[in-house]
Amino acid sequence: MSSMAIVFQWSWLLAIALFGPASLPVGGAQFDIPNIRRRASSEPLLVTKKCSLYSSPCKSAPAITSLPIGTPMKILRVWVTSQGKEWIHVQVMSDNMKKSTISNDLRNGWVNV
């Protein structure tokens, strides 16, 4: 009788192994994967803390203006100094600067990261 029980157990296990996966979705349980929103390259970045816009990538350079939080800007290039500090060359895209007669040189500047 014990051999019959072993055969029954193995056949039951084999049946589950063969037919069980057919009833499951491919890849196992389906979870709702949140949509990841990627920033398009044409969208501007927003300033998240108050910072200064410098005329060149060094601390001794004169500050052109102070950028308030929420100012949109476009990254033109990234510069790493020999000391390892990062500077970003940006173009400020503020409505106030677009309406005024400020030249492109004053809308472009460097931000210390």
C-alpha cells in the first residue's frame, strides 16, 4: 500500500507541475506598474533652490543675477573644474527676461552645482 501512496503522490505532483503553469499568466502575477514619466529634452529644468548665475565657471566671477526658485532654465553644457566642482552652463528662460531688452549674454550664465 505504501508503494501505491508514493505513486499517487508523485502523479499528483506531476499533474500540478504540468497543468498548473498553464492557468497562470505569463511572467507570474501581474502587478500595476506605475508609468514612468521621462523629461523630454525640450522641457526646461526648474531651479529648486535659490542660486546665483555667474558670468564664468569660477567663484571669483561676478554674479549676473540671483535666480529664484522655480526659474526655468535649459542646460547648454557641463563643466568640471580641476578641483572636481561641477558647473552648468545654462540659458535662463524666464518670462521677465524674454520681455525685457536683455541680450543673450545676460540670459546665459554658469550655475555652481
